Amino acid sequence: SHYVIINTSTVVFKVRERISELVKRLKPYGFQQVHRSYVVNENHVIAYKHDEVILTGNISVPLSKKYK
């Protein structure tokens, strides 16, 4: 099955959905896919580096070549 783990600042959700479908629904709200396994809220991006995205709270997620 396809599951997506959604992390917010306060709650973690487990949703049964493909990440591609979730991205389509969240894109109008400022979310971008940055890796095949990661979607981020643009409002929480502090910096982009060569191969990672830094989010508020100093959280680092990978940035793949495909999604740069």
C-alpha cells in the first residue's frame, strides 16, 4: 500500500495516498516536492543548499536533482 507520513509542527499523520496525488492537492497551498520522498511548505523554507533544503527549526531534507 501507499502511505505518506505528514509531519506538522505539532502532529504526525499517516495517510493512505500516493505522494503524487497529495502533491497535486497541496500545490495550490504553497507546497513543493523537493525529493521523491519529501514535500515541503514553501513558507517554512529558510535556505536551499546544493543537495538539501533547510526548514524552520533547522530541519534538513534532501533536495534531488530532479526537483531543483
